Amino acid sequence: MTSRGDSEEMINNRLNTYDAEILNMAYYDEVVVNRQNEMEDTAQIIKDILEE
């Protein structure tokens, strides 16, 4: 994250959000992993979920 210019505070906020989301994953209907350089695949997964 630092290689793309994120500040230390921003990185910590993102990691804290991730930790909270993982702890509550059982409460979500869907989980979509947003992987780097796979935006089109992620978008298609979301479209498929919305079409269900």
C-alpha cells in the first residue's frame, strides 16, 4: 500500500476495517474479495450477485 502512496494512517485504517469485516463475515450474505489488477473479474462477480 505504501508503494501506491497510501499514508501510514490510511493503511492502518484499511487494515482495521479489514479485521472488523473478517470478524463479522458470517453475518454477510456475500463476500467479494477485491484483488489487485482484477477489477474486471471483481466487477463481474458483483454483477452476478446483483442479478441473482
